[in-house]
Amino acid sequence: MEVESGLLFINDTDMATYGCFLWEDNQGGHANYDALMAPPEMKEYTTVEFREMDGEELPAELIPKYKARDIILKLAIVAETKAQWFEYYNSVLALLRSGWLEIRVPEIGKAYKVYLKKFPKYSQFTLLRDTGQQVAGFSVTFREPKPVF
């Protein structure tokens, strides 16, 4: 299995450099793209309620704004050997823990300014029978404090 380059960048690093790619639990799945493409939740408009008036009052002009959001992505790393896999894994973790991150997915033409929040799930090593390569996946929760959509 060869990881295709140019599909996922974090801080201008092509993640294929580390054998890293977006993976899905099932063939034909699209949870990663769903997470990236879903519009952020809208903030509530400030309203005023007067006892002597029906309903509520809102500003004459409504300016929509988004709430901060979490984006959960599933990443996998593939390598020729277990030692190489751990080298790639440690490099990816160091990159993800480096502070502000810009995630770019050229295929959808979007970039996200995020930081690492947590690693909620890790999937055990698997040996690919056809190639003898090592692969394992993990989920990463990123926080996008100021969504741009």
C-alpha cells in the first residue's frame, strides 16, 4: 500500500511523508469528510423579552456567527516495518502537539486553523498480508476556536 501524496497537509507538511492518511472504518465511509464539511453550529442571537410585549425582540440586522467546534478525524499510518511505523507515529504526534495547526485538504479547497484537543481512540497494529506492511489508526480531536465557513 502506498500513501498518495498531496491529499492531506498539516502545517504545510504533506502527511504522506509519514505514511499518514485519512482512513475510514468501512469501505465507502466518509466520516472524515463529513466532519470537515459540516457547517459549524450557529451562535444564538441575543434577544430581549419584555413582559408587556408578545414574543421577543431581536436586532434589526441579524449577523450570523459560528460557535467554536471540535473536528474528529481518523488518521492511519502505514510503514514497511514496525520500527519505521513507530518513527512515523512519533513524528506525527510531535507535529500534532506543536501548537497551532493548519489542516489543509486540497481536494475540498479548505483550510482549518485548529489545535490538538485529544486522542480519543487508537486501533491496534495490523500486518497487511499482501505487502507485509504495518498499519494502525487513531482518532484525533481538533478544536477549531474560530470556525471559518
